[in-house]
Amino acid sequence: GLHVLPDGKIYFVAMGSTAGGAGEYRLNSDGTLDSAYVGDPSIAASSFKVSVDGAGRMVFFGSDLQGSYRFFRLSTSGSNDISFDPKARDFASVSVAARQPDGKYIVAGEFDRINNVNRQGIARISADGTIDASFDGGTGFSSPPREMVVQADGKLLAIGDFTTFDGATVSRLVRINGDGTRDTGFNVTITQSI
């Protein structure tokens, strides 16, 4: 999780804790620690896969002090934005997230439910934290992707060591339509591990 903001400040996540956070840092453009950013003490651990929304807030999967796994969105000062709660506590893990231009997030990992809705390892979460029911990846990936990128046309590229997506054989790289179905016109063969 490394992101450069439009104002030149730098977000990143590292092992260990900040004064009150779980390893989320913001630097000034000259590399000095940004003293206006203080990590939230209610966060015990954070994922290295971090996204930054259009308002400059970090969004990531992590755990709170009670050991509950969930998504967090931090304000630009580092405090936990409690209005953002996708109720993703049924996740086993989230390996990657991609932010769409409309502020929605596509997340992938090892999980089978979000907000009591069946989602097999891939889901789209609206900017307010609710699940987007119009996106359904079916049976998902045979193993979680390592990276995902949203294209300008809204389709999603996912790469990893998976060999199937929604029951169809794929070769470590798949393109997914805006509704969660596989783009059958995109076929790539990759034989090496990713």
C-alpha cells in the first residue's frame, strides 16, 4: 500500500505501529512524517493492500482491538470514519482491492459473504459501505488474485495464480465486466506463476 496524493503527500502501510495506529503512515512531500496525521488507536492491524478514495482517505481491510476483521476508512487526519462499515466481518481475508472512478471498491480474497449476501471471493462495495448487488462474480477465483486494476471502460483486470473464474478455465489473467461476469472476448495464456 503506497499512494502519492495530488498534493504530493505519501500514504503507506508498514509493519509495526504508529503512535496509536497499526502501521498507517502519511509523509509530507519532502519525506518527513506528517504530524497532522495520527493513526487511530482502535485499529490493531491493517492490510498492506490500501486504496485511497477521491477525498484522500485511506481504505483498507484490517482488525480492531477486539479482533474483529473489517474494512476501515480513515479521515484525512487518520481517525476511523465509523460511517463507513460494509459489515464485511464474515471475511476470512481480503487480498486486494481496486477503486473505481465512481468511488466503489471491488474486493477479492478468501470470503463467502458480505452483509449476509453470498459473494464467493469477489464483491463490489459502494462508497457508503453497502454491497452493490448488481455485481456478482459467481463462484469467483480458484485462488485470490494478487492485483486488480479498473480499466477506463469500467472493466476489471485481475492477475494471480488462479486457474478458474466463475467455473471457467482462465490462465492467471482475466478481464471482468462491470456486472461481475467474465469478459469472454479476452483470452490470455500465461504459463508462469505470478
